[in-house]
Amino acid sequence: MRNRAVKMVAAYLLTILFLLFLNFLLPRLLPGDAIIAMYSGHEMAMTEEVYEELVRMHGLDLPLHEQFLTYITQLAHGDLGYSYISNAPTAELIMGALPWTLLLVGTSFILSAIAGIVLGVESSWRRGGRFDRSLLTFMLLLDGIPSLALGIMALMIFCLHFGWFPSTGAMTPYSGAEGIGHIKDVLWHLVLPLATLTLSMIPGDYLLIRNSMMLTIREPYVLTARAKGIKKRRIKYLHAARNAILPFSTRIGIRIAYIITGALFIEKIFAYPGLGCLTYSAISNRDLPLMQGILTVSVLIVLLINIVVDMMYKKIDPRVENAY
Amino acid sequence: MPLQFKNLNVQYRVSGSPDDRATALDNISIKINEGECVSVVGESGSGKSTLALASMKLLAPSAVMTGQVLVGGTDISSLSDSEMETIRWNDIAIVFQNYGDVLNPVHRIIDQIAEPLIKNGESRSSALDRSRRMLDYLKIKEGRDVLYPHQISAGERQRVLMAMALITDPGILVLDEPVASVDAITKSHLAKVINEQVDAGKAVLLITHDLSFVPLCSCRCEVLYFGSILESLPSHELLDAPRHPYTRALVRSFPMMERAKDLAGVRGVPPSMFSRSSERSCCIFQPRCTQSLGDCSQKVPQAVPREGAGSAGDDCGYVVCHRGGIATMISVKDVSKSYKDLLVLSDVSLTLDEGEILALVGETGSGKTTLAYTIAGTIKPDAGEILFRGRSVLDIDRKEFAKTVGIVYQSPRDSISHRFTVFEAIAEPLQIHKEFDDKSHGRIKDALREVQLPDDEYFLQKYPHELSGGELQRVAIARALILAPDLLIADESTSFLDPSVQAKVLRLLLDLQNERGISMLFVTHDIGVARKVSDRIAVLHGGDIVENAPSHRVIANPEHPYTKQLIGVAKGGS
Amino acid sequence: MHIKPFKDFKNDKIGVTGLVLILLLITTAILAPVIAPYDPWDYSAPAFQPPSGEHPLGTNDIGYDIYSELLWSLRTSILFGIAVAAIACTIGLVLGVSAALIGGMYDMIVMRIADALLAIPTIMILILIAAYFKPSTIVLVIALSLVLWQTTARGVRAQTLSLKTKLYVKAANNMGAPTSYTMHRHIMPELFPLYAMGFVTKARTAVFMEAGLSFLGIFDPTTKSLGIMMSYAMRYLYLDVWWNWLLPPVIALSLLIISLGFISYAIEEIFDPRLRRNNATPI
């Protein structure tokens, strides 16, 4: 058991190192000059001295392996670099945005999973019937509308047309609200981004669960449960769904990656100040250190989630002897 | 509480149109009382599982069910699913076939057993306690109960399924192939458990294809053939005295420890899905039956009382057959014969059924050959009578009767004229009975093919001295069968052959018998050979029949000392 | 169990709808240069014209005809999607089969790389690459393909591994068949469903990515793209142009992705007979 855990951790560490190396290497692979690429969009006079200064600032004059070492050590200290464009440590900027994203993505993931599971179970149970067919068609249609489009439409309809919800930000600026008022304010701003993101995720979860359930329902133990006179709802969820969830759990990592992508667009559209929005401004400002920092953080988070799911998998499926 | 099926009819919709239906069960009526165990025997596709599912109203939505299923007197065919939820497992429980994931792979075993108790409102700790004790009763060790289904063996899984079914102490138990996947020890343990439950007053429906398990647990046996019950009989008679041709064929196909006779399948092919319903106009087994008459393809037979091996007055079940089951072909009653002062046969009585292989075993001079020829009508007995299909042999025209009996002799070189070619030898019966015509050439070739000899012109022109002993004996068999007799007498037909050739000829005889369904009288001094060939052995000693019983019984439990002696010698003793 | 894919596909309403739609869209895209009334890179009318007979969808902020823009953007999306799907699937097929057949160290390395790539949100990598390199379309196509090949590679590898042990493949080998024969006659036909599924799924992702990235402004602003149309249109929300400028690309994009989604759903159903809708269920 210990041996397996050690192997697993080692594999993950290797992956992380690999990714960090990639992250480190990319900007240095830029065709042309790194500095010029970074600052090409900015209005400044690039003289020889400024150039030299910048090279030194970014540590680009040191040999490659030293740079990498510095990079790693900085990382270990939680220092993700410095954003010269926004004039703040990258880590600070990221930490300011991260909680908002976590709130949005976390809630959305949970909500869409619950909705997807319940709808998928009920749909597959009534397979072929009107409920199933109409829900399936609806979900397939919804699946085709990218989060991008959903966000735009939601913005147009609910913000501009009806004016029910705010179109930007996570809080009303300068409101100074406290306690319950603050929470209500946050929630009010959260509704549209959350709703759109969740809606864009539900069809995927629904389809996964539905397909898995359709296979599970045929299994002999479902007939056994029926024969035992167990109530339908219990059979549906405790017997069938409990097994149908397994393929879903293996894909949690992929779903997380997917939801982050969606969040990126949603945040931009609603100007929700999370990591997505930050990324967008990093892109527009060509703020390389910031982008690097964001990539590192998001990769680490996704990996962390994958590790947790892997460890928990034995609990969910007792048939698994070892995941690695 | 009792379980009863009344005129149960189950059909499956095959495609969209309401007329495309495949019949799974046709007009089934079975009654199981409390404290009784009834087994249903059948091959795959016979509808056994459908019966099990019907008893608990678990049929697929594409199934159409008519008739009644009475659980403790209540007809469940009209109940809704939620009403069934209370009945299921409380009144009637089922042990499914142990195949695939029949237990939920993500629940622990003890939880799955306790689940029905908790559903009934019992507290969790009390339910777990009772489950633990039930698992003890089924001999599942401590500590195994908190495992998951994939972590225990198949035998344990079967016992868990049984424990799960017994936990709510239902009045009715349905067991679907409960011993198909278990070892011998588990099998006997489960038999004990089932018997205990029956003694406690449960009604048990046992569905199985394991014929040796049937008499262990059940008192009555219903033979199911593609949706129709063909015979209902006391379980202990199943292996010894089946009365329906299908049941007999089934028993012959079942490997038993005691029986040495080679296995033979059921000839023909199973009926298609669509020809099984009552809308057909013939006996469902008719295409494969070797004793069918005209009526069999015209009308559906009804159930008639069955002659059992027990005393008259016992209910021995019923048989669904126009002929009342396997008919008796030959009935020998108190026949005696002497040559000069030598009493060869004294008051000999026996019967030979349609499609049965009877071995007459005895030493030289025991009278077996005399008896065989008396039956063939060649020798007239001094006393007693011999009935062939109800008529006395003496009343039947000799020539006509000769057509119904084919004889294969001991020495082929002697029984076939050395002047005859193969063609002429086989053609002889046709010539004798004036049946030789243009078609005969073809018939002779067919006959040769049937005994696995070449049918080309070159072979047809060969003379006996050009053939080996085995080939010649086959020619003799072809000759004996060319007129399609109903009875084949093999008089020491393999004694002069080498063992390897003997084996092949015996094999051939068995296959021919199975395919054509003719009755066979196999005369031999070798009880070892007899047991490989026959259904029944009659031992002759000094003009008397000292033993007459199914082969496996004679070999396993010989009654007469002479038989024991014969067996001892055959086994290699002194 | 033998499956007759094309025949079954014809009977599947959802699949057929998807197929019809996509064919319509593809035809439109191919014919874009022909049927577009105006050159979308050229000024053709005053800006912000409402829809009229001459300009069915009006004009944008610079005076380009929106309808023509739409057609050309559709073209870009579809070409992009097909290119990425083809390249990614091929890479996945080659790597997957080779990993299964060669095995050993090579197999392990390929799989580790695949695993590592799977963990990262695709878009992050793309954004980084796009931002660093300011690439042309071709580079982006290649970049996206490089990120998408793993699912196909995994599936193909698993399938090939299982096929290697199948008796009929061993029988062919025993009969003296060279690897090329086995590949072509036994293995490739089994891999077809995986390839088809993968193709459609990747095309879907690619179209989505292209639109998304152009929306974020990472793409070359001179190409016509649905995403770019949407992002520009969004800047003028306060004007009443949203319904003829913003909505059409949104709908076009959605239709494109929906039709691909329908097809992929139908393919999945066909190749896994257990999911068929008209199979009798025990319930």
C-alpha cells in the first residue's frame, strides 16, 4: 500500500516538474528576443541601456540552468514572479483573483454535477419515453451552444434587455456593504455567471451519467434489487447510480479542465474579477510573468484535484485494487 | 404458503407489430403446496427462467402474460408495481442464477442481506445481527461478510444468494439453477438447506438442468420443453423410469456417475420461437419424436395419467402424449421353451419399450439367443405369449413381421454369402420382399453412407473376402436396416471383432438407434459391453431372468449373486 | 456482434439531422467566395447600416457587409475544425498504434506525455502559446492538434493491445501474415469507430477553441472569424446592432457545434450496441 502511494506521488511530482519546465522554457523559446516580445506593445524608448537593464531584471543574462534553479526556488517560496506591467507581485494579483474563481467554478461544478446526475438518472430510467426524449434533445442542443455564446446571450437578455442583473464585477464597487448585505450583493453579482457556467456544464454531465446508467440498468443486480422489493427511488440512486457514477469520477479531472475553460470566457464576458479576467488582461497587456504565474497556479490546482480524486477512488469503487 | 401457476401463458413481442410474438410459456399449470418442493427441468430456451421471473412479476416490459400466478392464493398478475413491492421478498423470494454481477459490486455482502430487513422497518443493528446468523447457517465464515462480492468465491456467492433469499423467511422460494456453478460439497450442503426449508413448511420451486439434483430435494418433477410441460412425474422416477420420449432422451443426455452408456443428444432441432404457441396444430415434440404416429402431427395431445413404477393408486403424475408416453413395443409373458429335455427358457417375462435398448446378458446356454429369436418370431415358444404392439406375434404374418425386425449376427463372414457383392448383400432384403426397383440403387447407397462406408461403384462391387471384419459387419448392419425395421436384434454382433473395431461398431449402432429411434435387443455375454450400450439390462441364468433393471442400477447395485459374479469377473476379479 | 454502421446511422434521427446540418454548413462554407455578395475585407457601404435588400444583415462598424463576413467566418471555423481534427486524430492514431505495437520504453514515454498533457486545461496552453508567439493560423492549428491527440491515442492503444491478443489476429500471424497485412485487414477496421468519434469530438473542440480564442483577441485579427465578429459586436452593445451583428455569429457557431454534437452522439450509439434506444430493457 505504501509502495503504491509512493509511486503515485512520484508520478505526480514528475508531471509537475515537467510542466514547470515547459512553463519555464516557453518564453525562452520565443522567436526573436524575449524582451522585445514582451515590451513590444508598450510605448517606451528601447535604448541599449534600458535593454540591458531589462535583461538583468528578468534574469535573462544568466545561464539557462541557473535561471531554472532561480525559477524553482522562487516558486518554492511562493514567489511567482513580478509583473512589471501592473507593478505588483504576480502572486498578489493571482491571490486577489483566485477566491472569486474558486467561488464561481466550485459552486458551478457542484451544482452542475448534482443536476446532471439527477436528470441523467431520471432520464435513463424512463428511457425512450417522452420525458427522456425531450430532455435528451434539449440537452444535446444546449451542449452545442458554447459557454461563450450562452454568456453573451445571457448578458444581452438579462442585463441589457431586462436589467435584472449587473453586467460587471463581483461586487458593487464602493458600496461598503457589510455582513448579510455584502453576501447578498455578492450573490446578486454571482447569479448570471454562475447560471451560465452551470448551464454550459450540465449537458456534459447529463450525457455521461445517462450513458453510464443505461448500461448499469441492465446489470443483473438491478433485477436482484427489484426482486427484493426495494423501493424504486432507492434502486435508482443507491443501487444503480452508485455504480453508474464510476466512469464519471474518472473523468472529474477532465471536467475540471473543461469548466476552467468555460470560466475563462464567462469571466471575461461578465467582467467577473477572477483568474479568467486576469488572464485576459494579461494577454492584452502582454504581461508574460503574470501569464506564467497563472498557468502555474492553474496547473497545480488541477493536478491537486486529480491527486485527491485518485486517492478517493478506492473508496468509491471497491473493485479497484490499485490505481497505479 | 402455496404457489400456483394456472394456465400461464407468456409471450414476448419481437418487433413492433402485435402479431410478431414468440411464445416462452404455453398454458403452464403447476401447483406447489406448503412443505413441498417441485422441480422444473428443462434445457436452455425451454422457458425456465421466464417461469421464475413470472412468479415474481419481474418480466420485461415486452412480455405479455395471461393466466394466473397465485402467491399464497392471491393472483399477482393484476397487481401494480407498488403493491408487488410488499409481496416481493416477504412472501416470495428468488435465488437468481449466479452469473455475472448478480450482487451489487459496491455494497458489502452483509449490507445486501440486511437490506430487505431494514426495508421492513427493522433497526440496523438487529438486521445486521440476523444477517450474520443467517450467514452462519449458510456456512459463510466470520469476517467474510464485510467483504465485497468480487472478493469471495463463486460457491460463497451462491450461498450468499441463498442467505439473502431466506432472511425474510418468505413462504415461497424460487431457486433458479442454484447449484449450477458450485462444487460438490457446496451442492450437498445446499441440498440439506433446501430440504430443511421444505420441512419447515415452505413451498419451493426448483429450476434446474441438473438431473441428479432433482431427486435430492424435490418430490415432483415437471419436464419443460420449449414452453410446454410434457411430463409430470415423481422425482425418484426421473432417472429410472421416464415415460415421455423427450424425458428419456433428456436422461440419456445427462452424464451420471453410475451410468456408463455413452451420451446421446436429442435428435432433430429445437422448434423455432414462433411455432411454440398453442396455435400450432400438432404435438410440439413431434418433429423429434421417434415413435410418432399420424395423430401426433394433427392434434395437440392432452395430459393423460402416467403409469408409474409405484403401486397402482399412487398419483404418478401425467404425460402429454397421444400414445400415453413411451409405448411398449414387445411384451413377453411367461414364455417357456425346451429342447428335448433341456429347459432353455422357463416362465420368462419382460418388456421392451419403443426406442429402448435392452441388453440380454448371459453365458452360453443361458437361453438368451433362444429368447431373442422367440421375440423375432423365428422360434415358437412352448408356453406363454409374445405381444408385438399389442398383437400376438404368432398372429402376425411371418413375412410382414420379418420386415419389422432386422437382425445382425455374430459372424459377418458367415451371415453374408461369399458369392454376394456388397451391393447384392444389401439388396437381398429388398429382393426378398419384392421391393427392388429403380430407387433401390439410391437406397443402397444411402444405407452405405449411414454406416459410414464408401458408396461408390467400386466399393459396391467388392466381395466379402476383400473387406475387413469391421467393414463387413457394417455391411451387415446396413442390410439389417435397409427396410427400416422397428426392432434391431444384435446377436453377439461385436464378439468376433477387435476392440477398436468393436468400439466403432458399437458407436455406430448407438448413433443409428438415436437417430432412427428403433428399439434394440442387444444379446451379449459381456456385461461390460452391455452397460456401454443399453438402457436396461436383463440377466439370464439357467433359463430364468434373474435381474432386470435400468443398466446403471444393475451395475451399481446388483441384486442377484450371479449378476454380482458377472460384474466381478468383468472388473477383473476371479 | 456485427454492426452495420451506415445503415444504422440512416435510421438515427439525431445523427441524420446533425449530418444534414453540417453538410449544409460545409457547403455554405466552401461556396463562400462564390455566394458572398461582397468582399468582406472591403468597404462596401456606410457603417452600421441596418439589414436591407442589398445587405441582408447590414454592415459593421467599418462598413463591411456582415453577411459576407459571416460566410467567410464560417469557412474559417470549419476549415480550422477539420484541419485540427484530421491532424490530431492522425497523430493520435499513429502514436497509439505504435505505442501498442512497439511497447516497452517507447510506450511508457508516450503514455506519460499523454497523461501530463491531459491534466492541463487546454486553453491555458493555447493562450500562452498564442500570446507568446502571436502565431499564424497554421501554427495554431498545429499547436491545438498537439494538445488534443491524447484521448484518441489512449483509446487506440487500448484497442490495439486488446486486438493483439485476439485469436483471429494470432491465427493470421500463424498463417504467415506480415504485420502490414494484419494492420490493414484486422486492426484498422476495428479502429475506425475510435477515429470517427475522435474526429467529430476534436472538430467540435477545435471550432469552439477557434471561436473562443479569436473572441479573446489572440487570433490574427485580419482573418474572418466568428469569434472576432462576436467580440467586435460586443463593443457596440449600446447600439441596437446586437440582433443583426451579434446574434448571427452566435447562432452560426451554435449550429455548427450542435450538428457536430448530434453526429458524435449518433456515432457513439451505433458503435456501442448496448446504448441503442430500441433495445429491450429489463425495466
